[in-house]
Amino acid sequence: LQAHAAFNAKSSHLSASDAARDARNGRFLSWSVIVLGVGIIAVLGLFLVRQIGRDLKQVEATVAKISGNLDFTLRIPVKRQDELGRIAQALNAFIDNLQLNLSLLGSAIQRAASASTAVASSASSSAETAEIHSDAASAMAAALEQMTVSIGMVNERTSEAHALSQDSVDLATRGGCVIQGALDDIQAIADS
């Protein structure tokens, strides 16, 4: 029985030493896998951060060019179908709408400028016509003033002519009386 107990003790000791060695190997393997996993994650994270950084810089550079040059024909290249790609697509759609609205606004401004020019031309033409009518009205007023003065002068001359006619009638009447008296005197001399 002692030999069996010694065998069991030796076997347990060997099993314990194998278990300790396996535990050490397991810990080493676990730490190796953890370190390797952290390393892979770090490398992938660094690659991902650099890629995202490059894409963000490209978005930033394109937006800065659009803002600086007011060139709304530029678009952000869409290389990915993730959040960054969707942001680039949304910015491109915004720029498309902005470009369309600016084009419509420019057309409306051109139409307003044309209408303004037409209104100014019409106003200028109306002002010239009004000036011509004003000059004609002034000329008519001056002519009417001259006619009024002329009519007044004609009236004065008519009054003078009437007075002279009246004087002539009086003289003719007196002359007729004198001639009649002379005729009567001649008749009386002839009768005597």
C-alpha cells in the first residue's frame, strides 16, 4: 500500500508540476494573444484614424476651396459608404442646391435689372414728352398773352376809330348845315 501511496504521491506531484507548467504556458499564451490582439487593434486603429483623417482633410480642403473661390462647381469625392461618405454626399447635395439657387437668383437679378432699365428708359421718354408738352403749353400761353395784348390794342384802336367816326359825323352834319344854309342863302338871292 505504501508503494501505491508513493506512486499516487509521485503521480500527483507530476500532475501538479504538469498542471503548473500548463498554467504557465496558458498564461503565456493568453498574454501573447492579448498583446498580439492589442497590437493588431492598435495598428488597425491607427490605420483607420489616418484614413478618416485624410478623408476629413479632403472634405475640409474642398469646402475651403468652395468658400475661398466661390466655385460652386467643385464637389467632394465620395470614396466610402460609411458616415463620412454620407456626409460628403449630403454636402454635395447642399452645394448642388446652393448652386441652383444662386443661378436662379442671378437670373432674377438680371430680369430685375432689365426691367429697371426699361422703366428708366420709359421714365426718361415720359420726361422728354412732358418737357415738349410743357414747352408747347408755354408757347401757347405766350401766344395767348400776345393775342390778349393785340385784342386790347385792337379794342383801343376801334374805340379811337369810333370816336373819330363820330367826330366825322358831327363835322359832316355841321358841314351839311353850313352848306344847306349857303344853299338857302343862294336860293333867297336867286329868288329876289
